[in-house]
Amino acid sequence: MSDKEQGIIDLLKIGDNRAYKYLYDKHYALLCRIAYEFLKDDFLAQTVAADLITHIYENRQTLTITFPVRAYLVRAVKNRCINHLQLEHERREINFSVLEDNETSCPDIPDTDDSPLAKLLENELEDEINKAINQLPQACKAVFEKNRFEEKTYEEISSEMNISVNTVKYHIKNALELLRDVLAKYL
């Protein structure tokens, strides 16, 4: 490990925000690309990369890195992606096994979307989604609707609303978290 990297780690340990900013500026984009290769989801990849850097900052006092920082970060982001994929796989397996168990005990319900029950459930879900979206703060709601309904990119929204791309990402993340919480019983 170079003296410069050791210096960055030492500054991180004492809570120097410049070291944290350096870590973010120098490695975040690479970590996002690596995470995307595993997860195939931009938002999730950015979240994993940001969470890793935040985790390092939060645990800076107990941080022990004995080899190049970039290699450490790359390995850590790969491990986080693998853990995420394993958890998703386990979650799907559990959901699938629960579905298989319930299939034998559930009455036969038509699988077509033309059934009155399907239409009723669809309308109920749509109402709940609209209510959840209307609960969002105004700026968050505007960003979310432009991204999801008008299919605009983060950059387009940033330019149109005169806010940074990171602010757009922040609003999208918050909107998705709120929607996940509100609509948990449907997921």
C-alpha cells in the first residue's frame, strides 16, 4: 500500500471529511460499474456502492486495510453484491415454497385478468399506489412522476427542474422506500 493511501486511511480514522470525499470522488463510479455488472440494476448498484462508502466512514475508527484501497473496495462491493443476490435467491425460494404450499389449499381462482376478482384487485392496487404517490413530498412526487410516468432520465429531470442529479437520485430513493413501506402487503 502506498504512503498516500495509508495517509487517506489515517485521515479517515480521525474523521477528516476530505478523506471521505476523496474516497467517494476517486472510487464511487468504479464501484457502481462493478456493482452493476453483478446486479444489472443502476439504482441498486448505486445504492450498494454508496452504502459501502458510508459503511467505511461509519466504521472508520476500527478500519484495518492492509492492501491497496481500490482492491479493498472492489472486493467489498463484490461481496456485498453476492450477498444481495444470495438473499434475493433465498427470498424467492421461500416465496416459491410458500406459494407451492398454498396452491393445494387455495380454491381454484381463474388466472385471467378478465375475472371480476382480478379487476377488483387491480383497481384496489391502483388506488393504493395513487394514494401512496400522493403522500410523497411535492418535490419528491414531481421527480418520481417524471422518472416513472414520463420516462425521463435523471439527467433530463435534473436539467428540467434545475436540481442536481444526486438530488434526483435522493428523491427517487425516498419515493421507492415510502412506496415499498406503504405497499408492503401487496408485494
